[in-house]
Amino acid sequence: MSIELREVTTDRALKKFIRFPRKLYKGNKYWVPSLFFDEYNTLHWKKNPAFEKCEAKYWMAYRDGKAVGRVAAILNHPFIEKWGDRYLRFGWIDFEDDPEVSSALMGAVEGWAKAEKLTAVHGPLGFTDQDHEGMLVDGFEELGTLATIYNHPYYVTHLEALGYAKDVDWVEYQITVPKEPIEKISRAAEIVKKRLDLRLLDIKKKKELIPYAMELFHILDKEYSHLYGTVPMTEAQMKGYVDQYFGFVLVDMVPIVVNEAGEMVAFGVVMPSLSRALQKSNGEILPLGFVHLLKALKKNDLADMYLVAVKSEYQGKGVNALLMDQILRSMIARGITLAESNPELETNVAVRSFWKYFEHRQHKRRRCVIKHFTPRFREAVEPTKE
């Protein structure tokens, strides 16, 4: 039978959409499921503040009544306003190794783009830079992370066959955590503190960190604004991310640097890896998934390095050394031996060059692909409503 596409328009259908990859990757020891409630809050039309300025459509593909694929499409108006590119985004794409399935899914995406008179489709991307982005093209036998997409090797081959090509790549590194702080970094950190009159906040409890959470996202929003595909976040979106993620952070792994006036000038966010815990819980908190997550936060030898941001006026002055020295000390104290850098643009030489101080390996690469439309636009599969 041919492929049937059903547009996801109900809460029940959205839950099926979110849980679809669990069957596709069952038994895969490298795939890490997303937290269900994170995905639900991100994709639900009434829960994600991004829908104030974005539109989205989701489809699932079926053959003989069996789900065989999914895809999301996002009309991100802030992106178009900021960059001037009339592109439609796709994301949350998963499918069986069947060209008919991938063609039907992307046909639906392209059909919407054509109806909106857009000039290209690119992805995988989310509503903001904080969502999952980039299709894995190298590193399929490496453990995934909470912050990234894992996908089968055939995905990129299918998309290339449909006319998609590389737009940008991100690379990732695995860093070996030394048993002792690195003297050169520690020495640089002390010099920077004195020269710029900076200090690290001495935060002991999570409630002391919360007042700085919104400022953290303001700095992130400003200092990441030049990076590929980024869009400005609203106050509501920032608050949503605080509510969604700050329950998991450990205060000793979120160094915050302030100046003599007490203003935040830099921060880092690192966490013990939740990858194995998410595999054990299958991405669910209840009934016992939270137990695996709590254990992972308490005892772990692997960490994920999520974010580092420095205000522009302090960049290039060694503030990164101050952050990294504190992060290293926290990881060493917790018995962490390996850390994942998570994605950084291949063009971001400043960040990539910092790993020279560590034993490291570049072990993953992921890609955003793009298809610019031609006059002969392929007809999309006509979806039915669900």
C-alpha cells in the first residue's frame, strides 16, 4: 500500500508523534530518548510561548495502519524577520529506511512551504536555538546526549536523494577530565579575576541561583545572536526554559562570573550526563523514571557541557579560563572522567581551540541541510486530518 500522511491536530495524536522514535530505535544502545514532558511542552500549541510568533504543522506517515515516520515543520516568523531568508524549518524527523516514507514526509513540508511562497526548506531545526538541531552525519556508534539528535545513518542519504545539501555543520568533542586542575588554566583564571576585578558567585543552594536565571538567558540571547539560525527569545520563552530545565541544574556546575558592580558577565552550564538514565526510563519521569535521573545527577562519571556565554565587552580577555577552571574543579570533585562538549559550529574556531588544553577527540558531526526550490516543485502528498 502507499503511504498515508495524517496531520497531527489532537493531543492524543501529538503524544503518538512524540513516542514514535521509541519503536524505531528499540534496542539501539546509542539512541537517547528525549524527556517526554520536555517534548510535549515544546511541541504543544498551547504550551510553548514560541507559538505567539511561530506556526507549526506535524505529520505522521502510515503504511497499512502502522506508523512509519514523522516530521515537524515550523514557520518561524522571527527568523524570517531577522535574517531576511524566507525559509521553512523542519525538525523532529524520523522514518523507516524506505524512500517512499521520507519522500512523503518531506513532500508535505515542501507543500506547505510552497503554499506560503517560501524559497527554501532547511533543518533539522527547532523553534529556537535551545531546541534540538542538526542531523547526525558522523558518530553513529557514540552515545547520544539529552541536548542532541540521534538518527540512523540512512537519514542524510534519503534527504540528499530528495535534493537537500549541506548548509552548515556542527562538531562535538569528548574531553578527558584530568585528575587535577590544569595549572595553566588556573593561573590564567587568577590573573583575569584581578585584572578585570571579577569574581565567581559563591552559590550554595538552588534558590540562590534562580534570581540569575533570566539574566543568564538574556546574555545567551544577545551573545549567540550572530550564530546560524538563531532567533531572539521573548521573556515568556526565557521563563519557559527556566521552568523546564532549572529543576535539574546543580549549583556547583553552573559558574556565574560577576564584575565589581555585581553584574553577571559570564556563565557556564554543565550537568552530569542523563543519557543512561533516560535510556533506562525511556524518557518518562513516572512511575520510576525520576529515580534513574536522580541517581545520575548524584553519581556519574560522564558530564554534558551545555552552555558557555561571555558578554561581548569581556570576550577575548581570558574569562573563559575562569569559567573552565571552576567547571573542572566541580567535575573532578564529583568523580567525572569524561565530558561531552555538545554541538559547536565548525566555524567557531575560538571555542574549538580551547580543547587543545585537554586530551580530546572530535567524535561526532551533525548537519543542517537545505533545499532551495526550483520552478518544478514536486507535488506533496495530500495529508488527512487526525
